[in-house]
Amino acid sequence: MNKDYDVYNFTIKEYIRYIFEGILAVVILGILFYKNILGIILLSPLIILHLKKQRGDLVIKRKWQLNIEFRDGINSLSAALGAGYSAEHGFVEAIKDLKRMYPKGAMIIEEFTYLVNRIQMNIPVEKALSDFGDRSKVEDIINFSEVFSTAKRTGGDLIHIIRTSSNLISEKIEVKREIISMISAKKYEASIMKMVPLGILIYLSISSPGFLDPLYNNIFGSFLMTILLVIYLITFHIIDKITDIKV
């Protein structure tokens, strides 16, 4: 295993879904702002941007899930060390415990299994952990690997260190959950705000069919609608940035 958690490959189902969403968005924008097939074609690069955004969101979601699983993993490791196992054998016991908590294929089970395999190849456990942290780019995993390495090298109390690290990670995860819960309502409001301009255009197109005709199928109208579309997309991006609070 050499998984880089900053790289996400869509499944076929996800790829079809996000391609469809991108095409739908491009068609809606093309119709509302240009009312011709050329406008839809010119907006087609937005499909690529949509795929890129979704991939980034899924990377963040996967790292969050990995962080939670890792918390449970070191809880299991702490229990194994407390039962008298060495650090190397503690991961073997932790895997057994994790298999009762998570389904087959869970990230932490795969990572701990890979870690155990590397240990059996005479790779130091601290180096294997450090590699896990580097690939995951998850702050808690990186910090734990550094603390674990220092404790191993200096002969520190591993059980106490791992238990303390587990408690700290648990507290951080709970704080993050509270923050996510607090901003979820604001994100919903922001989503509504992003749809308002499109809603206005749809309303005018239905209630007053000829009102917007001067803005379509002529150079000046297309130029003006392009400016409005650019402003809308920039505003859309700014709203996403404001509500995208890193936790």
C-alpha cells in the first residue's frame, strides 16, 4: 500500500454522478444567461471545475473519516499495550479489535495491517508510523507518529503517551464536530443565497417571457450577460470560501 490521501480517484458511480451534475449546471447557466447552444458549449469547462471541487471535498471528507478511525485505532493500541503487549504486537491486537468496530476495507484496518506487514519486514514501527503520517497529511496522525518516535527513542512511558494522545485527539474531534454543527445552518443559508440570482432569472423568464429578450442573441446583450455571469461565479466562489471553515 502506498496510498496518498491527497489523491482521490472517483468510482465509476461517482464519476457519472458528478459529470451529470456538471452538465446539468452548465445547461442551466447556458440557457439562463445565453439561451443558445453556443453559450452552453462555452461554459463546458465548468464541468472540469466541478469535478475538481468535488474531488477536493471528498479528500477532506476521507481525511476526516480517517482521523476518527485513527482515534479508535490508538484507543485499541493503548488497550493492547495496557494488557502487556509490545508496541509491535500491540498493532496486531488493535487490528483484531478494530475488525469488530469497522467493516472490512475500513481505512484504519488497511493501514494498521500494512504497518504490521512492514514491521514484519524489520522496518521500525516508528518509521512505519511516520510514513503513514506523511501519506495521510492528517495533523493528528503526524503529531502522534512524532510523539511515538520520541517516546520509543528515549524510553518514555508509551502506554501513558498513547492514552494521552488518544484523549487529546478525541477532544479535538468533538470540538470539530461542534463547529461543523454550528456552521451547518450558515452553509444552508449560503446555498440559498447562491441560488437567488438564478431564481430571479427563472422567475422573470416565466412570468415575463419577453422582458429579457433584449439581453439574448445580440452582441451587447451577450457581453452584458457574460459580465453578470462572471460576477455571479466569482460571488459563488467567495461564498464557498467564506463558509469553508477549516476545522
